[in-house]
Amino acid sequence: MQDGSLRAYPLKEEGISEGALKDYWYLNVHDNDNGQIRGICCSHDDGCLITCGGDGNIFTFDLLSEEEVPKELKVMIPPPRRGLEKEKATEDIKDPDAYNIEEYKQKEEHERKMKEAEEKKNKKREELSALRQDFVLLLQKNQELPKHMQLHREEFEMDRRIFEELDRQTLQRIQLVQKQLAWEHEKQFIGLQKLQKQFQDSLEFTLTVHAIQSNHQISTYSLLTVSEKYAQDKKQEDSKGAVHKEKWTGLKEAEQAEEEISRETSPNEAERLKTPDVQKPTTRYIESRRQKIRRLIEKYDALKAKIMKRRAEWHELYKSKPRRSHENSKDAEDIKEARETIGCYRLKSATNYTLTEDERINTEKKMMQLAILEDLIHKTKVNMNKEIVSLRDLKVSTIDEIKSLVKEVKSIQANLDVSEHLPIPPIPQLHPDEVPEKIVECSSDVLLKFKEEQEAKAEQEEPLEGCASFRAFRHVFLKTPPVEEGDAMVQTGDASAVVTGKQEAYEMEKVEPTEMELEILMREKIKNLYLQETLIKKINTLVINFDAELRLLRHKKLKMDVQMKSADLRCITCCEELLILKKLEIHEDLLEEQICAIISKQEDIHSKLKSCLAQMEDRKSEIVMLEEREKALYASFEASLGENNEFADVLTDILKKEVVYVEKEEVRRKAGEQNENEEEDDEKPDLKTDEENGGSERIVFDDSVCPEGCSEDLFLNTIQLRQQRIGIEKALQEEKKAAADLKKEYNALAIKAKEIETSLDIKNRELEAFQWEKLHKLNELDVVVPLRLHQVQCLDDGEMPRDFSQTLVFTNQSLQYLKKRIVDLRNEKIMQREIHKKAKEQHKQLIQDKKEMEMEIQGLEERCNNLMMEKFGRLVDFEEVQVHSVNIPREQMKVRIMEKEYEHFVELKEWEEKIVVLQHQLAKLTRENTSKLHQLNRFCHEKHQLETELESLTTGQGGEFEGTRSADIKETARLESRLMHMTCEVALLREEVS
């Protein structure tokens, strides 16, 4: 079933055996590839077998009974054909695009339908063309009729809504086509823009504007592109400026935000200060005392600061007092800076001409100058080109306005007689060189013409292929007879209108005008003559104004040409200078690199010198500190000895002389370990005498034993101080050794720094010599300076000199500046003389005032001292009196006492409240105990009464009670139980009371 085949096996009712499956019928009806059998079933009467395949086919088979099946079915096999070997085998179709049978049938069906559709379209077209011809004939007949019998064009329309619907459908189709072609239109538009940018925008057209009434003309400049390096540098500078601007704005915004925050917080603080907490009277008094003390402290601090400030001012004043041979450092610095930056006013060709660092020229600066010059030239030319283009636009607008005016003049002259016509000025035309951009522009007519040419070439190269329907459709599509008929109709209509117009004019001529009509015609004639004259004057005015504008701009451009020529000469000079600088650049860069390397070394040496100085200062401070510690140690030792100590000499020897023994013991120990006795003995020589050594050894020998009669604590303290002294002396020796090493290193670095400074001076002199040589080579270049005759001032007896080698060329600005500077210097000299004279007079007056002030101060001091002696009996320092007028620590202690008293008062009040509460509790318990005692007393009385009653009952012998013996026994038992219960309660109450 997988390959679409079917097998039928004849089975018997006896059963299935292996031999029964050998015979079968094989039926192959479905497709072998796609005809897999999907379903198989029998009919309801078991007469047919139905199969369904994957190829979409359904087959039915008749099921025969055993009687109907023939016994032997032999198939007649036809004999093989003869001559098959000679016949040519059919070729297989190998083309993958070839049609199969189904596709060929579908194509034939499609062509048949298309042919029928084309036939129907042709019939409809023929009917439409016949209707159009009939309609054209009707229009012609209508035109031939008299005017009062003719039908208007609107009367031929059956229904206006039909045309509106057709227009709406046409508009919808146009919009749909525009939407479908929007993406393609945008794609083609972008491609066109790219092509224009690549080819058309890169072209530079030279525009020439011609005058209308004269031969004057003006042309634009042919622009050159600015150097790319300058554009990149300019972009970088612009980006840096933008970055700095952003940073500045960011800082400004941050400051504004901080100010706003401070403004927001300040009112909150004011409110918090305005609403203090409610305080108790005692705390308020304490707080007032605190504020008083705080004010006193602030006053004391202010006075102290004022006194210190006054002292500092006096100190600074005396310190700033110049000596007699003193020179103002600021003036010296200004003079030095002026000498360095004032520049050299000698000739550049002089041997002693010097250059400042700002005036030195290198390759980068020269390239930047050249680029800036080119940019200025480019901007100036661009601005002039814009003005010329605006002049061309003015001419275009003027021509359009003249055309409209000429049209009005012609319409006015149509109503006038030919003898009254004034000559109309000719309409100016644009020259081809005035609109050069139209050479590369393409209009729709040019594009259509190009398209037709391309189609014609394609038709010649490749013959047309296609079916007849396509040719017929293309013939009908390209055929445009209705348009021609419409044109003919319009022409006939125009001709009829002209004929009728002539007939009407002829009829009007026949009628004689009245006086009123003649007067109206006369007025119209005068008006038309005035309008004709005015419009012609306006045309002439437009032409004259345009020519005047062109001449003014031409004069301006001629002046600019002179400036541009001088700028070009300056560019040439800059290029020559740049070539010279390029040649000398390698040597200059080498010198600058050497100077930079020396400067870096000098900076490193200076940093090392600073670090060495800092370390030396640290070592000196450490040495001073150790010496102070040693002095403090000896002072503490003397303080521990006291006065008139018997063992002072012995303990002093232990403190001082034990150092030698300790050092010897250390040397011996090191010698035993490392065998270096001689080296250690040389490093640490024994400076003591033999007697002192012997004495020290004796003392060290007795070191472990305290001398008789000496305090043991004092002896131990001396031993500890000795160990501290040994450590201090060792540290001091190490610090001194380190300080000596640092001093040696500092001296070596100082020598090296001097060598580097000398080498730097040598290199700077070499660089200055090289700069002068470079300047000398630049000065050898010839510079072209265009001058006019009135600009030459060096005349020889009123004649022009032949040799200009000994002359100088100044710009007007620099010459005016020099003249102005001469006048300013003269005025400044006069002013300085007056200032000097006034200063002398002021100096004399100040000396006299100083003497008078000294005498007055001396008298006041004597008077003050006399007053102090009379009042106090001695001289008093009023500054200290003013400072110590209030005992601030005492006031602070008073406030602290008040605080403690207040705290104790609050604590006592709390304890009193606790005592009152406890007293109330005690009274309550007392009342409860009293009530319990009263209850106990009552219970005792009741007990006593019951006991008496019981005794009376037990002792009585009444006969009346004999019969009731059992009842009495019960009552007695009840009373006894009650009595026991009451005794228990009384015991509990007693416990509670206790």
C-alpha cells in the first residue's frame, strides 16, 4: 500500500495455509510516489471495494463470487515490436523550467481567457470610439447653429454625480498608487540626493551677472577648500570650549542648588530658634547664667583676639618697615617682567635682536597662521559670492516684474490707437553664464525625452516578444485619438468664438456712439495713456536701479580683489616660511627634547632635595627630642636623690660610668660569637682613664648589691634610669649617623643640581642662537607690499627714491600707535616728574610729622606712668587687667554648683513623693489591721459567751432536758466545730497582723 498498489488473495472457508497466500491479484492504480493508500473499505452489500490514495484519487473494484471468477485467466502478451534497435530513443526533458502537462493545459486556458477578454475590450473600444465620433459630430452641429439656439456644455452632461464619482475614484487610485510607490519614491529620492552630493555639490560654478543697459558685469570667485588639518584643530578647539562651557554651567547649577538648599534650611532653623522648649524657672536661671558666662567668654576671646590682632598689626608694620637701602620687590618684579615681555624694538636684521617665547615661530604656529589666513580668505570670498548670487536673484525677480508690467502695457495698448502707442522697453534676458547650475539640472521633459530615446534603442536592439493580446493592449494604451479630437474640438470652439467676436465687433462698428459713450471713451483713453506712461517709467526705473546695484557691487569687488591679491601674496610668503621651518624643525625638536629632558631631571633633583631636607629636619627634631629626654632623665635622677644624699657620688658613678662596662660586656659577647673584637674595639673606643675603668669595674662588680645604708628603691630607680640612658644614647648615635648620611646625600644632589642648571643654561643659549639663525633666514625672504604713492613718505627732495633698502614699511595702525605711544610717554614722563616732586614734599612732611608724633607719644607715656603711680603705686599692664577682669573658671564652678543643687533638689523631691506614697500605704495597712483586731476582739467575746453557755448547759440537771439529750449532744458538737473554726481564723488574723 505504500507504493499505491493493491493485492487481492483468494481465500477459502477451510482455513488459511501457507500455500493459500501464493496466488493473488496485483492491482497498481494509484500514483507510485504520492499515491499511498490512505483508506480501504467495502460497500454495504459487499459488492464493491473502494480505495482512497494520497494523490486524491478514489477507485472502486467489483468483487466477484467464486462462480463468476473464471477458472483460468490467461493474458495475451503482445509480441515485441520489430526494428526497435534502429529507432532513435526519445530524449528526456532536462529543462527544470519546462512545463508539464498540467501547467501547459493551464497556460492554454489562461491564453484563451485573455484572448476572449481582449476581444471584448476591442469591441468596447470600438463602441466607445463610435460614441465619441457621434458626440463630436453633435458638438460640431451645435456650433453651426445660431448662438441663441446653441446648447451649453453643461446641458450635454446627463448626471453631474457621474463625473464627481469618476473624479473621486481617480483620486483614490492616484493615492493608492502613491502609497504603493512611496517606498520606491523615497529610495530613488535618497539615491538622487547622494548622486547630487557626490557630483553636483562638489562642482563650483562661476556665476557672472551682466548689466541690462551697459556692458558691466561681475563674476563670483572660484573657491578653494580649507585645509583639513585646520578644520580638525578648529573642531577640537570648539569641542574643548563646549566641554569647558558644560563644566562651567554644571558648577553654576551646583552652586545655585546649594544656595537653594541653604535658603530652604535657613527658615527652618529660624523657626526652630523662634520656638524654644518651655523650661522650668531653675533651669531657665541656670541657662541664663550659662549664657552670661558664654558672653563673658566671647567678650574675653574678642578682647584677646583684638589685642593679638593689634600686636600682629604692629609686628607686621614694624616688619614691613623698609630699610634706607631697600628696594620695592614688586617694582623689581614688574621691571624684570617688563624687560622679559616688552619685546625688542630693534630691527629684526640686527645681531642683538632677541625674541620672547611668545614671538618664537615654529611649524605648528606657522601652519595655524596659514590655515587661519586661508579660512579668512575663504569666508570673505563666500560672503562676496553670496552677495553676487543675491544680485542674480534680484535680476530674476526684476525680469519677472518687467514681464508682468509689459503684459499690462500690452493689455492697455490693445484699447488704444496704434498712433498713440509708446515703444515698449525690451524684456531683459538671462545669459547662460548667469544660471550655470541649470546645465546639470534635469527637468521632466528632458527625462521623458531620455526615456523615449532609451526605449527606442531597446526596440532596435531586441525585437518585441509576446502574445497578440499584449500587442493589442499596448497599441490601445499608446493610442491617444480622443485627445486629438478634443484638441480639434477646442480649436473649432476657439475659431467659432473668434468668428462670433468679429461679427459682434462688426455689428458694434455699425452703431454710432452717443455723447455719453464718447465722453466715457475719452476718459478711458486718458486713463490708459497715463497708465501706459507710468508702467513704462516703472520698467525703466527697475532697469536703472539694477544697473546701479551691479556697479556698486562691482566697485566693492574691485577693492576686495586688491585685498585678496595681497592676501594671496601673504599666503605665498607663509608657504615659503613654512618650507624653511620644516627644514629647521628636526634640529629645533632635538634641542627642545634635550631641554625638556634636562628640565625633568632638574625637577626630579629638586624633589629629591626637598625630600632630603624634610628628612634632615625630621632627624634634627628627633635629635633635639632625644637630647631633651636625656636632660629630663638627669633632672629626674637629681630630683630622686634629693639634697645632701650620702650616696649621691656612688649612684652618679653607677649612672654614668656603667656605660663602659656594658659596652665591654657586649663587645666580649659579640667577640665570642663572631670573633670581631678588634673591629668592635675600634668602633667603640674606651675614652675613660684607667682609674675610672678600674672604679667602674669595681662598681659593676657590686652592681647587684645595694650599698649599705642606701635605699633599695633609689638603687633600683638608678638602674632603670641607666638602662634608659643607654637606649637614648644609642638612638642618638643612630640619628646623628643618619643625619650625616643625609647631609652627604644632600650635598651630592646639590652639586648635581648645579651641573644640570649649567647644562640647561647652555642648551637655552643654544636654542636662542638657533632661534636667531632661524629668524635671520626668515628675514632673508622677500615680502611683497603693494603701496600707493601717497603712502611713500621717504622722499629725496620731493622725488621718489630709487633704493628702498634703507627704508621701513609700517602699517597705518602700527604707525598711529607709535605716534600715540610717543605722546603718551612724554606725558607719562611729565607726570612721573610731578609725582616724584610731590613724593619729596610728602617725605619731608612725613619726617616732620614723625618727630612731632614721637614727642607727643613720649609726653603721653610719661603722663600715663605718673597717673598709674599715683593711683596704683606701680606700673600696670592694662591689657592683662582688661583680659583678667572676670574670673571665668569661678563663674563656671558657680554654675556647676547650681546645677548640682538643682539636681539634688529634684532628687529630694522625688524621694519625698515616694515617702508620702509609702505613708499612705502604711496608713491603709494600719486601718486594715485595726479592723482585724476589732474583729478578733468580737470573736473572743463570742467565744467567752459560748463557753459560759456550754458550762451552764452541762451543769444543769433539769428533767425537761433529759428527753432531749441527743439534740444537746448534736448542738454541742456543732458549737465545738464552730469554735475550732473561729480559733483558726483568729490564728490567721494574728499571723496577718504580725
